[in-house]
Amino acid sequence: MVLLSIVFFGIATWNVGEINFPTTNWQSTTPQSFYIDLGSTQHVKSIYFWVASGNASAEISTGSPGNWTYEKQFSLQSRATDYMVQPSLDLDVTTQYLEFNLTAVEYDSRPNFYWSVPNPTDKLPSPSIEISEIGISNPNSAQIAIVEITGENNTDATLTKLIDEQDLLQIPPTYMSKMYFDEVYFARSAIEFVNHQIPLERTHPDLGKLIQAIGVAVLGPTPFGWRIMGVIFGSLIVALMYLLGKKLFGTWIGGFSAAFLMTFDFMHFTMARIGTVDTYLIFFTLLSQLFFLIYFMKIIKDGWKKTSILPLMLAVVFFALGFSTKFGFPLFPALGLLALLAAVRLKEVWRQKSSLSDKYLAFFDHPFLLLIASIGIVALIYFAIYIPDMLLGDSFPTIVNLQFAMLGFHSGSVVDTSSAPWWSWPLMFRPDGMNVPRWFDITYLPNNVVSTISVFGNPVVWWVGFTAMIILAFNAFHIEAVLTNLKNRLSNSSLNKQISIRGEGWDVPAIFIAVVFIFSWLPYVFIGRATYIYHFYISVPLICLSTTYFINKYWNTRKGKVAALIVFAAAVAMFLLFYPVISGAPVSTSFINDYLRWFPSWGAYA
């Protein structure tokens, strides 16, 4: 367990992001003109701006002081939500001096839902631009040193902040030195918490962003700082998978297999390395499932009265923490756990010799009245997570109103051409060729090399696991016997045989895996808004457990060991093969096209 966690941490930490990153910023709200000196005549190919926040229109001129020739103009921010990104301008000129005329344009820094849930610290949109550094590159993508910066028509001494960290620039910038995908929401919010500001991102509760803020507070507002907590929690997830597998199957191979498959799954690796909150959600969900499993297996063995409710209460607490990380998503697997408890209790009550009303009352004795009471615990934990917002000026009624705004957002009709339907996730492809893997970031580098990050699953982990899940569910629910029984009933056969509903007639590990998987995945059938393959992340641990079920079952046979070792080796081989497109490691586009584009719908990462 410890070894696999260390292996994952080592692999995931490697090149997760720059720890040395420009952090001194130049700010302006009024038009500013200045020029830079490159020391000698240089062939300038591209200009990069390390924009922290805000927006501005930039006019670029070449020549010499007092004799400028206008070249180009562009906007520093392509989206209103951009934050800590590096827009670039291709110039392709030969010059020693470059003049910049920057005009700050209107920038809206108000958090999400300000229009319906205003905050006391909201500021009306106003012209603003904040830049950390300017970088220059030649046609070979090598950095050109900036020797000096000089203001025009003013003596702004802070202009030096635009060139004071030249040794910290990555040119051209990749994911290593910028925010990508939804980091512009979540990682930005973590930075805002550290700066004692109400965060921009308010479509989800605050716990995940507060956890990210720990990394930012310790290591600074750097890519490494806003991603490292995800890597730590991703490593802890590997350990949790071992504990879950060990508890479920009672063997070391059960724990090892579950942890091993999770270690080398693509989605787990990619999601742990991006500064969003999904990894924290999976961590708390698995903890909740582990403590529930401890409780569930104990009541099956010893009954309700002899079983401590402490594991159940811990399961409730960790469910609340998961719900406080990402709005709504932990509810689906939790309903599966509740269904398992209900099934056990219903079976027991049904066998009681009493009236229907007495059976109804008895059903709620263990432990459903307790679970209903625990809703208060969930609510208490959930709203306690918003204490930092209230310390920053929000009132409790504001936080309550925020929940309705969040509910309206997630139940709305979000449309996105990059989305993928629920049924395509475990398959990882679509017959129509539309993208299923979700592209997170791509940077085109010289010599037909690309740095790209896509999120999808390890084919061995997902395809073998999904196949195992179908077989497991078929056996767990005695589908063959049910169909045979139904056929015999319809044909009035004398061979009619009842299916045993005794506890020993059911495979508890198989039922647990199948039920929780069904509740984790199939509710997306009814969700109308855009969904993405990373929404399947919450089901990936169960996919790993379904394969583990059969490895554990046949491990004591020679063929079982051989098959298991083949699965393990193939999972590692796939991880090594696809590492470039899940990690951002530079690789040639020809390698991607020749070896990694297995389906037309796998075209998003090149």
C-alpha cells in the first residue's frame, strides 16, 4: 500500500508544474506607454505576456525611441474568465527596441452569481490589467533577454516588475507555467482565498478550493503550489483503494490489485495533476464507502444490535465532506449505499410475522431514523465549510441563497460541443467519430512536437474492468436464475425453482461493487446538461474493483495468476505508451498519429 502510494506520488509529482514562477506583478488602470531594449538587433518571432488578471489592448511598434513603426494590436485576454495565462503575439521582425502601448479595458472581477447573490466586497467592472512578466523569443523558440525597460511620458518605477523575473520564464509556455482548463476557476479561487478574497468560482462549495489553498499558502501562487495537494490526495486514494479491496475481499491480493489498477489509470493520474477539485471528491467518497463497507459487512455478520454505528456516522461525515467539495456528485453513489442498507432491512422485515403496518414501522428501526437524523450533521458540516466566506463579509442568508443559484446552474441546459454522452465513457469512443477523451491543454512546440493533456481511461483498466463489471453484475443478481425462474413460471413448468434470498445465497462483494457502480454511473442517463468523460471518475474505483474481484477469485490457480500478471503488465505498458498525452510531456505529432490515435474520436490530443 505504501509502496504503490509512493510510486504514484513520484510519477505524478514529476513535472506537475513550475515551482519557480513569476510572482511580482505590474498593475495599471490607465493607458501606459513604454519600450524595451534587447541590447542588440534581434530577430523577434513572438512576444509573450504573463497576464495575472485583467485585460488590456496592446499596440506593438518597432524601430527606435522617437521613431516607431506600428506593427500589430491584440487583446491580452481572450476570455473574461482567463487568469494567469500567457497570450502570445507572432511578430516576426528584426529590431532592438519594441514599443508597447497598453490600454486597460473593462474587467469584471465579481464572483459567479453576483447578479442574483451579491457580495459586500463586489466591485463594479472597471479598466484593469495586471502583468507579471514580458517574454521575447526568436524563430528557434529561444528566449531573448530584455536588457532594459523605459517608460514614455511618465516615470513609472514599477515598470521594472515586467522584466525582473526573466530567468523564471518558460518559452514557449506549456501547462508547466500557466493555468489550463478549469484551473482558471478552481486554482484561481484557491489563490483568492489565500489573498482573503471571496472566490470567483461559486458553482461548487468551497472545501476543494480551501484544500488547494494550503498548497498555495505554503508554496506560493505557482503551478506547483496549486496542483500539489491534488497529487497528495491522489496518492492517498491509492492507499484507500488498497484498504477498500482488502476489506471487501479479505486478502492482500484484493487490496494490491485494486490499488495497482488505480495507480496506473490514466484518468486518476491526469485528474490528480490538474488544479481542480475532482480528486478531493473521489478521496472523500472512497473514505465514505470504506466506512460504510465496514458497517455493512458487520451488520450482515452480527446483526444491527451488535454493530456499532460509529463507522456509519463516519461514512456520513465523509459523504458530507465530499458534498462540500463538489455540489451534487457524491449523492449518486451514496444512494447506492442507502439502497444496500434498505435491501438488507427489507429482507429482514419481510420475514417477520406481523402486520403490514408493523413491518413498515420496523423497517425504519435500523438504521433509517438515524440516517434521517444525520441529515443535520451533513447540513452542519456543509455550511461550516462556508465560514471563510462569512468571515470575508457574506451573511448566512447570502450563503443559503447561493445554494439555490448553484442548483439552478447544475440543473440548467449547458451545451458544449466537447461533451460526451454517458454511454460512451466506459467505451471511450463513439461510432460517429466525435471526441470522447476530453482535451485539457495543448501547446504546439517547434519541430512538430506537441505538449498535450487529455483525460480518458487506461484501456486495460477500463475495458477489462467494464467487461468484468457486466459479468459480475450478471452473477451478483443471479440474472440467469431469475430468467430461468421467469421462463418456468410463464410456461407453468414443474421444474420451477425459487431463488434463494438467504444471506449466504448472495455474493456481498459482487453486490456491493455492482450496486454502487450502477448508482454512480446510470443517473447520468437523466441529466440533460453537457456531461464529460471525467464525470466517470467517480466510477473508476469500482471498475478497478470489478477486475480485482476476478483476480482475487482465481488468484490461487495457476491460470489465475498468469492472467492477473498479464493484466498488471498490460496496464503498466499502456500507461507508458500513452504517458505523453496524459502528462503534457513533449512528443512528436507523428508518434501520436502512428501509435496513439486508435479511433477517430481520439483526435482531441493532437
